[in-house]
Amino acid sequence: MGIPNCCTVSETRKDETILSVIKRLFGEHITSRLVKTQNREISFRCIAYNMHRLTNLITRLMFSTQPDLSFDI
């Protein structure tokens, strides 16, 4: 299978890391039976992951005495 030509190795590693975090946070099993609802379930997990990251960012900015913007957004 290999890495697609359009992606660099660092992009592929970043994608794999994000998928690993999503699996760790929300579980790796899909409960839906139909392909349409399976895709929807995965999309909702990605949305939940983005909301989780956004919430953590806002919390860090609101409650820190000296905001540290050096972490990835």
C-alpha cells in the first residue's frame, strides 16, 4: 500500500498520531452496522476530538497567569 505521493512522511505520522489519540479517547470499535452510519460515527468522533482540543486550548488561555502559546493549535 505505502504512502501516497501527495503526503510527506511527517504528514502521515501526524495523521497516524491523531487517529491513535481519537481511538484512545473514544474507543476503537464502531457500533454502527450500515456504512453510512459508520462514516457518520467516525465524523462525529473527529468533531468531538476537535472540540476537545479547542476546549483544552481555551481552558489554558483563560486560567493561566502567563499564556504559553508555544504549543500546537
